[in-house]
Amino acid sequence: MIALWSLFAPRRQLHCFALLDDAGICRELRQSNEAPAGGHWVQVDGICLSWLDRPLPPGALVAPVVGQPERRRALAA
């Protein structure tokens, strides 16, 4: 029964990341819940093994999500 419930449990979505070197060449691809630490990791829209040892194609990068600025309360006079 627990196995059945696990099918319907919400799962964290995996994101795709590419490690770029100083010249902008893709050196590693990874899927994880959050950006890996260390190095120049960028979020990409998917993983394609043909990107390794080459520059990323122009449409591969995911635009960073810009959130709404926090509303500040007015200070009492």
C-alpha cells in the first residue's frame, strides 16, 4: 500500500545544469534539485550529450527567474 501512495506523492523537480570552463566550453552535465556548488554551473533547458566539449547552443540557457520584489510596509509616523 505504501508503494501505491508513493506513486502519487509530489516529487521535487530535477533541474539540468552544465559546467562551463573559462572559455565557455561545456565540461559536465548534471541533473539535481539545486545548482551544484563550485565551478561555473548554469541552468540549461535539458541535457544533450553532444554539448560536451563544445560551447552551449544559444537557446540552451534557461533565463533566471526574477521574482517580485518584496513589499515594504510603510513606517508609522
